[in-house]
Amino acid sequence: RLETPALGRGETILVIEDEEILRMLMREMLTRSGYKVLEAKDGEEGVTLFRAEHQSIDVVISDMGLPVLSGEQVFHELRAADRNVRLIFSTGYIRDEKRQELLDAGAKRFIHKPYRVDEMLAALREVLDAPH
């Protein structure tokens, strides 16, 4: 039998993604799955938005390869604004050492591009449902 996708319960997700088509698809997928979505097209915009809205943001999904500020810089800026930020990186390629370093620093998950919708939804639920 098919598993039902892990759906949202109205949580707010900040998507930081510079590829417009991918950002649009993410917004659509997450909205249809029961999440509220905030979007940023680069690292700087993502950090600014997070600082303004972090009380209401449940999870951040960020690309690693972003213009202006890299995904890694974004992560450190978000951690400075809120120690408890929950962040999932989406990335095409990352060295194992770098991935481990970011996980040790508090990043929650890495999803490899191209990812499947059910994979992203499952990762989101896992991060949202984990005690933090």
C-alpha cells in the first residue's frame, strides 16, 4: 500500500532558493501539503526575512549554493538570530566533511537535489516532530 505523504499542520516554512522555478514548485508543493510558505530568492533576503519573522517560522529550507550569502553563511546568520533555528539544506553536492560540520553545528537535515516530493515532506515532518 502507498504511504500517505507526511502533511503539514499549518506550520510556516521559509524557503531560500535562487532558482525561481524551483522556488515556485516548492511553494506550490508545500502549500498544497498544508504549510504556509515564505520565500527568499537569495541568502541576504532569507536572513532579513528570518530576522523579521523568526517567531513564526517553524523550519527553514535553504539551498547551499546561493547568491550574495552562501547557504553556510545563511545558516550561521540564522543561528545568531535564533539558536534553535531548524534548517534543512537542499544541495546538489556537498563534501562529507562539510556536511558533518554543518550537522554538528546544528543543521537538521540534508536533502539531495533532485529530490522527490515525498522525500522532502518526510524530512520536514521528521524535523518538525523531533523535540528541540
